[in-house]
Amino acid sequence: MTSFDSSPTLTAWRALLALAVVFVMLATTGWTAVRHQRSTDTRTLALAAWAKGSIAGRPLPDATAPPSTLAHFFATLTAAQRTRLADTHPLVVGNLNGAPVTTRYRANRRAIALAGAAERKRVRDTRLSPTGRARAQQRLDRFRSMLAPDRHFLAFDPTGRGLAAEVFGDLDRARRISLVVPGVDTGLLTLERTGAKVNAAPVGMARSLYAAERAAAPGVRTAVIAWADYTTPMGIGIDAATGTLAERGAVRLNALVRSLPGPAPVSLFCHSYGSVLCGVAASRLPGRVTDIAVAGSPGMRADNTGELHTRAHVWAARDSDDWIEDVPNLEIGGLGHGADPVGRGFGARVVSADGAVGHSGYFVPGTESLDNFAAIGVGAYTSVTCASADDACDAGAYADAPA
């Protein structure tokens, strides 16, 4: 006779309880949640204006058109006309997959400046509470930082917590492109950090990876994108334990990758909940995505790499100090994200993360995780260090990719 204590039902409920506790830890030990955001949807207003707009007597294309359609439209315009659209409709043009990269940079610089001007007024608005004015000052400071001359944004939306994607390197001429896909509590106020935690935020991760790739292959032109352009789980809640936001983000990631210029191979570096998104997106991504590397992953919503239905090389890293190891690797009723990507049965190539500390330490200079990611990003697969001596994460399984 089976006792109640060992029944499958009780075991499942215990697993769900453990899962809930760990995701509360994720929310409370991760980046501070950004609450009480503005409700004005400036992008909706911008899209309405775009829909009514025209250029040289021609109507503007649907902003949701495929990248190829938008690329053809912009190719028919003169340089002056592209500039005019970027200046007149910055919040739309800056986010159009298919628009030229330099046009998007210009549009987003203008959109950031306009967002900064709006926050400057809010800082001085005595009708706002002290908390509201302080939050406006935080956003103003962030926008001022983003306007530095050497910064280039491929996406920007100040609505709510905000979205952005920053580029390091020459994206148009790159021979290898890497995307950093971050996890929970990502928004404009958590886009970057300073001090000891600089490499725990998307911009710091991408900047570190770009420097490491250049050091690993000085003769290879690379570009790295800090892709914080999807709505991530926020604070304590069910979103971090489900795949709903990952599904929505996967659509955006796929659209961005399909719009990238040139034929350069693309590598994805997906941290924490970002790895859930990458797992969901894997089967839809174009063939130019050659590598999907996950770090500190709670799962990719798959039991093994075969279920990802991708031809990309799948890599995984987890340091010995990462509490994500305590997340139950299961999926019950939509809760949980499936098998552990560093588990032997999953089928990923497990790389060393020696030197990394904690859940957000994978992109710190001097760690083997960052060195391995850089080698993957430039296609130098035989330079990758495996997690253990008996692993075959490089093993000549792949020749070094063409640079």
C-alpha cells in the first residue's frame, strides 16, 4: 500500500511549492523591480501619426510589415527622405526592422532626446509627488547617459519600464554578430549599472563580450547587441515561472534577427529568463543563427536539445555559486521551464564557468564563462574550455567557423 506522503500527487505539489519559493527568490534577489511607471503610451501615439503620414506623396508602409518589405521601401528613398522620416517619426523609424541601421540610430537618438525633454518637465512639475519627481529624475539621468556620442541604439521605447537595444561595433560591416538576451526585471532603469555590478546588466554584459571577442580574434570584425527589447518578468509574480512573456519576446527576437544587415553568422547569449525566451524562439530563428548559449538557465522549455528543433549549436554554462541550480527542473501545468540545460541528458555542450560568482557573474572579465562566450561568438570553437575534462563540448565536434 502506497502511503499518502509518497503519493505522486503530493510529490507534484511539493515540487510546485519549491518552484514558487525559488522564483520568489529570483524576484527578490534579482534587480530591483521598477514600479509606478508612467501609463502614457507614447509609442501608440507615434504609430497613429505614422499611419497617417506620407513621404513625397506616397503613403508610409504598415509599421508591422515584414522586414523585407520595409527594407525595400527605405531603399527607394533618398538619403534626405530617410533623414526626414527619422526626424519626423523617430519613435517608429527607430524600431522598424528593415530600416537602415544608421537611420535607426539617428531616429532613436532623437527619440531619446525627446523622452529626456519630457522627463525634464516632470522633474519640475510640482503636481507630482516627491516619489514621482525622483523617478522622473532617474529616467532623465538615464536618457542623458544614453545620448553620449559613442552610443548607438537599434531600438528604443520609453513607454512603461521601457525597451532598448544598444549596439557595440560596426553592425553593417560585422563578420560575426552576437546578441545578449537578458532576464528578469530588465527595463530602461536597469539597462546598465555602475561599480561592482556593471557586468550584471545588459549593457555591461554586451560591452564585456564585445571586448572579449575583439581580444579573442583581433582580425575579425564583430558587433554585439545588448537586446533589452522585450517585456521581461517583473518582481514577484507568476510571469517568471511561465513562458508567456518568453513567447511574446521570441516573436520580437525572431523579427530582429531576420532584419540584421549582411550575411554574418549570429550567436545568442541568453541569461536567466532570457534562456527561456531563446529556447522558445529556437525553432523559428533563421539559419544564420549558428549558436545559442545559455547561462544561469532555469530551463529552455524543452526536455533536450532535439526538442528545440534548431540546427544551431547549443551551449550551456552554470557556475557553482549560482542559486538557479535550486530551481526544480520540471514543467507542470505551464509552471516551470523543463530540463536543466547543463544536465547530461539535455544534450547541450556544457562549458566552464570557472571564476564566475553568483547568478549574474558570467560576463565578468577574467572568468572562463566570458572567455568561452567570446570564443563561441567569433566561431573559435576549439578554444572553448569544457566544464569537466571528460566532456566533449569542443572535441573537434565543430571545426572553427569561417571568420
